[in-house]
Amino acid sequence: MILVFGGTTEGRIAVETLDEGSGKYFYSTRGNLQNIECAHGEHIHGAMTEPDMASFCSSNNIRLIIDAAHPFASSLHSTIERVSHKLGIPVIRFERRYPYADYEKIVWCESFQEAITAMEAEGIERLLALTGVQTIKKLKPHWSRHQTWFRILNRAESIEIAAAEGFPADRVVYYDETSLDSLIKSIRPDGIITKESGETGGFIEKIEAARQYGIKVFVVKRPKLSDDFIIVDGRHSLRREVEMLLPEFYPLHTGFTTGSCATAAAKAALVALLTCKKVDDIDFRIPDGETMHMQIESVTTCGDAAIATVVKDAGDDPDVTNRSRISVKVSYAQHEGIRFFGGEGIGTVTIPGLGLPVGEAAINPIPRAMMVSELSSLYNGGLDVTISLDGGAEIAKRTFNPRVGVFGGVSIIGTSGIVQPFSHEAFLESIRREMNVALANNCQMVAVNSGAKSEQFMKALLPELPQQAFIHYGNAIGETMSIAMDCGIKHLIIGLMLGKAVKLAEGNLDTHSHKVTINKEFLKSLAEECGCSEKAKEGIDALSLARELPSFLSQEDAALFFPEVLRRCHSQCAAIYKGKLDAILFTDDGKTLSKTW
């Protein structure tokens, strides 16, 4: 059982992340104003004292606390720390990201009292306070003597707090009534006070508004957190930590892409090269800006080069590179910038379409960008980066690499940096990748089919098409149509076997058996509309699998029924894909039942 303290954007993300698992949790907020759905959790309300929290954790067998509360909820953070120590419960702090603000008129303050002193010293007479209604009391020594406006949420609770503190009602402004830019224009403050509230608190937007008008900004720094808290700053790192602390919470665990592994190893190698320190783990950022951590297996240095190795953890995804050793050698170079090379086990691009020149190492653009970002933050000189993967040439034979023209080894890939177990997103990304390769190789048409079996049937009918023109859609028919449109495919042929066709004909664009099953009532109504015999409808009533249909439909009924099934499938796909579209319907043994050309 997990106890989450939220009431924030981070709290909402924590709930979404925990709901990906099957474990139970409590989501605690002081008030009941945050509207949130907890699929596997219970939303509880009310402030907790230290005895309250300790009692709640003990009676509910709480094994992990997630602190996703506001960064300035100092009292709550301290209470969590004390209860954590007392009961031996680990704490994950879901922290905001705090972007750097480069503005010469920022005055950093350790506390509100220090900010008041600084504002007095600067002679601030007209102040716009963006620190929230809970700080009206703390700033009273200033606003009781100087003109001050507070921007607060337009809700009864906030208005009551302002009134209780005696703050003038005509100096209250609301978030939803005017933009910050308009507010500054109308108030004309000579100072703004805000908190170090991070990205989700709109910190940069406030600083930029002040910069536009040359106004001095007094920023109260966020309180320091316990060194014992495990810090994360996004949904992926939160889930990874929960998976490690409570392995049973998620039925399947996430992992890292080869791109993330290469980035972590490259950074560890450069750290060794620059400092002669061999780190055991390293922080790095994935494409969405989130900070992740990875263990480093080994680091060696030799002259002007260093090599770091990681063991890939793909989580519970059936990834052929799982547990492989990925090594990165980083060397000083005379040229400017960073150059990438493929070492042992890394494939070479032989045809266009992957966003890399032919002849280049198959290190995809996003992993390259991740490494460039991390390495250039540490060193601005020239570097050569060589990536290797043990046994990559053999592993590559079990991947799609040969289909997209990568030979001799694996690719360093990953658009998100994270491997989701049995990831639907990764599957869709592979479809997009293969379509781009087909386009780059001038395929005049692309044949999409559910898998290897139907591909075999399609190839027999379309022997003139190259290998790159055949792409699997699995169950994601609708999303494949969308991807084909996005990629600009001009002519698409979809191959369908009966099991998926009868689901698609009814309007199910995802034909996975977990989501939709054969609908006999629909098939009977379809048979009736086609003018099929009563015997056909009786046969449908008795069938258990769609592939049995050809065995009991007469030749006359089949000639009516199967073209109508295919017509409806074509219509469903054509509603999404607007290019030239053809379709073909197969039996389970490859016989053509109907086609549109």
C-alpha cells in the first residue's frame, strides 16, 4: 500500500502513474477541491498531524510514501520526514523541474522575512504578489505599509483566507480575470514577489513578464528537503523507483532503450576522461527532459580515451537486447563537435529512410541528440564517440533491422528513452519507421498485413513489391491508417484474414481479442442484408471462429457475403486513410475470398 500526498500537478501525474499498476494506494489532499479520478486508489481529505500520519501508516500497512505536495508545504515535508524515520518507510519526493532563470533583476531570498527586508531596502512601494493566498499572512509587514496586490484563485476558500487576514478586497486580483501582462500594465508595480515554483508553477512565465517591463523580482527559494528522500522529477523515474521499492506493485516493469544506455555510458566515460573519477551510477536526461539514473558496470581509461559499459535492463519487455552489454568509448578529438561511430555489434545503414546517411552507423537521431546534450553540458571541445554492443551481429538477425536496410548489427534506438513492457507505442513507432523507409526507397505502394502469415499470402500476390513495402499492423488497423496518412503514403493495400476482417467490418479499428470478440448478431444481420440464405444465418449461429465461415457458406452465399465484409472493411479504413486504398480478404490457408482490384 502506498500513501501519496498531492493536491498538485505532480500529484495528478503520480495518480496516473500508479494507476498503470494494479496495486492499491491512498491519495491525500488537505482540502477536497482537486477533482481527481483514482482508478486503483482512494482519495482522502484532511490535514494530518505527525501522530495522525503515523497511525494511518501503521493501520493501513503503508510501505511507501510519495511526497508530491507543493514544494513550499514545509510543515508537511517535515512531518513526512519524521514519520518516515520513525516507521522505517521510504519516501519518494516527486519534485518539480526548476528551470534556470537568467535575469539580472532577480533578488533571491531564503525566506519571506528576508524578502520583506530586501523590498524595504529597494524602496518597493507598489508590489504585485504572486506567492499565493497562504502567504498573505507572511507578507503582512509589507502590505500593511505599502500598496500591494495579491493574485489568488477565484474560489470561496481563498477569498475567505484573504478576508480573515484583513487584506483589502479591492487589492485582490484573480487568476481567471486577466493575463499577467495585462495585470502588470494596469497595476504598474515597481516590484514583483514570487516563489521558486518550478515549471508547473509558471516560474519562467512570471520572470519573463517581469523582464518585459524591467521590473525587479524578489524570489523566495524553495525549502530544502531531507537528504533521505529519493528525488524524482517525472512519471518515468517515479515508476522506476516504485518498481524497485515495491516490485509487486506493477505486474510488468519498464526498462531503458539502447539509446538511454548509450547516453548513460557516454556520460560516465566523459566524466572519467575529465575528472579521472569512475562512477558507479550516472544521471542523464531522456527526451522529455526528465532525469533518470542508471548503474554503470565498469569504467576504464587509457590516455585520451575512456570506456564505460552498462548492462541493458529492458524491464519485462521481450527485448532481444535485454541484458546485453553496451560500451561507449569517448575520445578527445581535434575537430569541432561530436562525431559518432559504430563499433562491434552496431549495424550500418544501407538504404535511405532512417534519417541517417547511407553508410553511417545505425545510431538513430534521438539517441544522438541525447548524447550530444549530455556531453556538451560537460565539455565544449571535439569528441569521438564509438558505441559497441556485445553479440550485436547475431542479435540483429532477430530484429526488424534487415527489413529496413540495417546490416551487420543492431541499431541504437529509442524515441522516449524508456521501454514500456510490450509497448504499443513502440510498435506504432516501428510501423512509422518502416513506412518512412518504404517511401525513401521509392515504393509506389505499401502492403500492410497483420503478421508473417498474411504477409506470405500478400507477397505471393504482389511479387513485384520489394521487401520494404510489406509492413505488419498487428491489431492496430486504425492507427496504421493514420500513420500512412501522416507519412504521405500514396497507395496502400491492406491484407485481411477473416478473424480480424469481421471485427473491422463492424467498426472495430483495434481488433485485439482482449478488446473485441466476434459478434454473431452483427454477422447474421450482415448476411440478411446481403440476401444470404437462412442456412447461412443458421451456420453463423453455430460457429465459434470466424475462419469457419467458408466451410459452411454455399458458393452463392459466399459470393454475396465476403465481398460485403471486405467492402465494409474498406469503408472503415477509407474514413481515415484518404489515399488510394485497396483491400484483400484471405482464408486462413491463403485462399482469396475477395479483393478490390
